[in-house]
Amino acid sequence: MTIYDISKKAGVSIATVSRVLNGSDKVRPATRKKVMDIIEKYDYTPNAFARGMGLHSVQTIGILCADSSDLFLAKAVYYLEQELQSNGYESLLCCTGYNLDIKKNYLNLILSKKVDGIILVGSNFIGTNEEENQYIKDVSAQVPIMLLNASFDYPNVYSTLCDDYTSMFEATGSMLDAGIEDILYLYNSNSYSGVKKLGGFRAAMEAHSVPDYEKRILFYEGDPQQMDDVANYLERLSKKKLSFHGVIASEDPLAIGAMKYARRQGLCVPEDLSVIGYNNSMLTTCCTPELTSVDNRLETQTHQLVQTLLGVLQGEEMPKKSIFSGKLIKRGTTLF
């Protein structure tokens, strides 16, 4: 029996059950009695989630990310740890990789540490079917699950993310409006976020009636942070007579690889080749010219995620999903 089971049987929210457990005076007597009757009937003992609601909380949050060497994930973990520390919480970090079974094992491991909540950093934790997401459903019955940069509609799961679809749609539209139609779209992930970005690119190309754009949508299978390899990949494409005067990348390292390719080919950026990245990472100002990139407002996202988590742990009703708009930060790799 979990706090989630209690809420289902009593027909009330998890937050209401937590208020009853915490002795809050914000619960109507009839509702309190209904919840207490269920608790007594099933001899319920508060578990790790209940402790997180204020009953002997360990003041610790589990954080899982796939790869701490990834610039986006590493920065997200940094922001999250700073936010948690400033609110009196410690954190335990596990780097899971991308294998589903290993992610499941690490999630159960972090749960065994009796944490008050778990943050999953990055959209790769959300699968494409119900079976792949069952492990998140199972754990959410015990502790609140917070998703950063992904969305999953399920009880006790809370999502904070950037609207990657619209952000990519608008970034692509900016390049198209500048008269560049032969755009190469370079991406390396079919994660929740990756699919949204690709959808935004496709929608913009369709809205501008660009013909044959699908042949310039390319999945890069290598490590995007090996930027010389990205440049080599584009050189091979160029030799196959695939022409393009614009590159839009799903993340900044891929975009930097495109700039390396341009330099090798003697192309001027942005006069001969316009380039847009994504995530507005530190790489954007570490190159010449500086990289135009979509800012997905990562610091704002992490702040909102932690505030939502703190509210949940206090038994408050919190938004299930918080969505932020990205913004194109224009620098030297575009003329528009």
C-alpha cells in the first residue's frame, strides 16, 4: 500500500492525503475521515514518499542523468544542485547511460536510498511506448518524479520543459524568411525533445512550401561532441553533391561541427553558410563568429522544477506541467 493507493481508494489527490498525514487544518473533516478510514483499514505505514511530505524527511533528492559529460545535462545538474542546496536539500547523482535496463536499475537504486523525490534530467528517460515507461509509473507510486526537458502525463509525475517544437519552428522560419531554403537539419537523438525539434523543423518547411526538404534531414550517429568528426561527416555529404546554404542543428556541438566544415571548405560564415544551434550553451561564444542558438531557458526550467518539487513535498497542489518558450539568440553565424 502506497500513498498513491490511498489517494485512489479515498478518491482524493495525493496532496490531500499528505495534508492529512501532516495534520494540516486545510482539509475538510469529512475528507479527513475518509482518508483516515482507508489508512486504518489497510494499516498504512508512511513510506519514503510520505517522509518526503514532512514525516521524517531525509531532505535528499535523487538526480538521474544519462551522461554527465553532455554539456546540456551537466549544466542542468549544476543548476538543480544549486537550487536544492539553497532550499536545504542534498542530492544523490547517478549517471545511467542510455540503456533502458540500466536506467531501471539506477532508478531502483536511488529509490532504495529513501530519497524524498527523484529528478530525471533529459528527455531520454521517456520511451515511445507504455512498456518502456512502466518503470517510471512504478516508482511514482512511492515518490514524486520530476522530469526536466520531457513530458509524461501520469499521477505524481511533474514535467518542466521548453516548447522545443515551437522554438525550432520559429528558428527555422527565421532562416527561411532570410531567403535560405536549402537547409540541412542535423540531429542525433530520437528522444522526446529530439522528436519535438524535428517536428518543428518539418512544420516550418511545410509552412513555407519548401520542396524536397526531407533529403536534407540527416541523423548523425556519432558523438556530437567530437566536432571534427561532425565536420568529416559533412565533408562526405558534400562530396555526394548534397548542397546546402544553411545548417540548423538540434544541439550546439553539431552546429560547431558545421562551422568547422565551412572553414575547411573555405566557406564564409554567415555569407556562404548560415548556422543555428540549440541550447545556447557555453560553446556559442567559444567560436568565431559566435554561434546563433536557441536558448531553451535551462536555468529558468530548473528553478521552476525545484519550486514545483518543494510544493509537492509540502502537500500543495502544483502544476503537472510547466512549459517555457525558447528564444533565438542571434549572433554572428546568421545575417538575419
